[in-house]
Amino acid sequence: MGSYKLKIEGGRKLEGETYVSGGKNTAVAVIPAVLLCDEPCEIDNLPDIEDVRVLIDILKELGAQVEYDAERRHIAIDPRGVTQCRVSSEQSQRMRASYYFLGALLGRFGEAQVGYPGGCNIGSRPVDQHLKAFEALGAADLSDTEYLHVKGELKPGRRVVFDKITVGGTMNAMLAAARIPGKTVLYNTAREPHIVDLANFLSSMGATVVGAGTNTIRITGCPKLHHSSYTIIPDQIETGTLMIAAAATHGIVTICGCIPTHMEALSCKLLEMGVMVDEEDDRITIRPARKRYRAVNIKTEEYPGFPTDLQQPISMLLTTCEGCSKIEETIFSNRFRQLNEVEKMGAQVLVNGQLAMINGVEKLHGATLEATDLRAGAALVIAGLMSEGTTLITNTEYIERGYEHIEEKLRILGAVISRV
Ligand code: EPU
């Protein structure tokens, strides 16, 4: 795992059909959510990625029985044997989403102790809003320098007002509220598709969750949650990454099994650049409409705005557009590291804090590049596909955290990509 480099012979068009896997950012919340249940649950369409394997390790350490079938993308989890509410620091640091064990264990046991989360270094990632939400629900914050620690009987009838829109904070508060016998209202919530998916999963176990996908979520918890067999939604960011990769190589690619309405911010930008985006029920076809695409400006925002997770991949496409593009990254403070790398390929880039200016050049040339985080890794794969010559990408373990078999999927579309 991760001990190889990716080698890409660039300049080949991607052509054909590909399938999107289940959503990473849904899976990483739905798996811990099973701990809230009083009966076994089954989840389908799980992506076969490293983050899922880490969560399974944590579940097993907590005492859950887990049967995971990676090939069928299926997991059966029996949480009844879980009696402890502590996730070790060592395990927590293996990924960002370990913070969802806070909400899930607090909701189940009235106490949760979880080491500080790891994950991608894309700027400061505080959890103050998660803790604020737990306190508003009735828990005390007992965190120290090693562990996040919350404890207390959660009370019905509470309101949580987020000072900042946060995906993780919203989902964590939903988890904590799911078993409270009575109503909880969350205000200023994030609206990402994975929030709606988590709401649907909690509802399928017997909680009542209304308003997910808007900025106010009302949860009527249920102290005994029952068995659910749930299929998670397709990955919005993998869909977008594949759309951008197709556009970057000027090929014609159909991405099947996706939800086109989740992709509107990206689709609009691609259209503005001169990429044709044809949407059907569960598929999107990408076709180039120009030899060289037009430069565009991008500002990342919470859903339904342009997703920060696709800023890094699309920034590669902008390096060869006609004209100068501007990117404003408003969500994370350190999410332009892919641009330092792509300069080695001949891109013209100027980064100033949260702003990046990209002056389009005609072509990129192959180089040896270092993936600095998950989406930067995916971005560099795209850069390798669109450039002339050979590209070598190191630190591939970042990519494995969140993309299911990316090189296999690209190879089927005609990319010349291998592990070395
Ligand atoms: N923030 C706070 N306080 C908090 C929580 C967040 O100030 O208590 C700030 C963050 O520092 C950031 C902003 O609020 O500036 C948004 O953070 P958010 O909580 O929404 O992000 P997250 O939960 O840390 C999730 C995804 C990210 C994705 C963001 C935004 C998971 C595990 N991670 O992170 O995914 O970029 O939402 O959509 O779901 C990725 O998949 O590569 C990835 C980084």
C-alpha cells in the first residue's frame, strides 16, 4: 500500500465509459453512525479505499463485529458488542473522519474520547464548532492535549447555531442528536449531498431528520435505532475528478452511476471553458468543444458553490487554458500545494495567500511530482495525463485514501498509467 510511484505516459485521450464508486465523505460518516444502532446494519456501495479500511480497524478495536466484502462493496456491522467509548490517538490520527466517532459514541454512550484527527494538511482544521454543538446538546467538553473528550447526558429541545458552515460539524451534531428522545434543531448547517445521505441513513434506522440539504435541520431522535440496509450515494468528487480528467485529455468519456445535479457548479464552469457536458439520468458525457479551453475564474464555496475538493483537480486544467484564470480558495488556507508541483511541468502560476493566478501555457511536460494531499494527488494525475512525456508521482498513499482503484479506472479509459 502506497509504497509505489505512479508512472504516467501523458498525451493520450481518455475515451469510453467509466463507473463512479460510492461516496467517500458519506461512507466515513455512515460507518461510525452504525454505532448508534441497537441492531446489526448493512451498507452497500462502499468505496474500496484506505479510509474505509481504517474505519473498519477502529470499529473492530471498539468491539464491533464486522464482515467486509471489498469486492461486493458491502459491509455488515454488528455494533452490539461495543462497550467502550474511546478511540486511541494512534487510530484517530490515521484519518480526518475519525472525528465522527465523537458524535456517534457520545450519542450512544453519553461519552466519547477520541484522539485528535489526522488527515490531509490543507490548512488549519479546528473542531471548535463540533465541540460547541456537543456542549449545546448537553455534553461537557473535557478535552486535553491528547484527546477530544465529551461527556454528559444529551438533552432534547436544544438548538445548535453554527458560527461557521462546517460539513464535519453538521454531521457530528446529527450523529449526536439521533438518539435524543425529542427534537434538536441545527441552524446554519452545511448542505452537501453527503449530509442528505447521512440524514437518510439515520432516518432509515428510525430517527426523523427533516431539512437536510437546507441550512436548518430538525432531528427528532429515537432512543432505540433499528436495523437498516442502506446503499450510499455515488462520490461527487470522484465524478468531478473524472469529468476534469476527461476534459483535460480532450477525450469523449461517459461517467456512469453518478448524480448530475450534484455536479452543477463544476458542469457550469466546464461549459464556460468550452467543454461540452451532456447530462442524462445517472450519467454525464464530457466532450471537448474547443482545441484550447477558455480561462475562467473560480471561487470555492460551500455546496452548492464550487467545491474546494475539486479546486485542486480543475486548477490543472486551467494551466493550459487560453488566458489568465484566477482561483480564490475560501474554505481552506493551504490548498494550492499542487500548483508548486505543476510549475515543474512548465505551468505559469502565481500564488498569493488564498488567491492563485494561472497564466495558461500551450503544453505541460512530464516531471517527477510529489502528492502532498489527497486531492493534490488526483490533480497531479490529471496533470500527468494532459502533459507530454513521462510523469512520476510519489506519495501515492494520499491518493489511495480516497480514490478507488484510480489507475485501473483510467487505464480502462486508455491512459498509460502503471505502478512502479
Ligand atoms: N471549521 C472551523 N471549525 C470547525 C470546523 C470547521 O473553523 O469546528 C472550518 C475549517 O477550518 C474550514 C471550514 O470550516 O475552514 C470548513 O470545514 P468543514 O468542517 O466543512 O470541513 P471538514 O469537515 O474538515 C469535509 C471533508 C473535506 C472537504 C470539506 C469541505 C470529510 C472527512 N472531509 O472536511 O474533504 O474538503 O468537508 O467540503 O468529509 C477531501 O475529501 O479531500 C476533503 C478534505
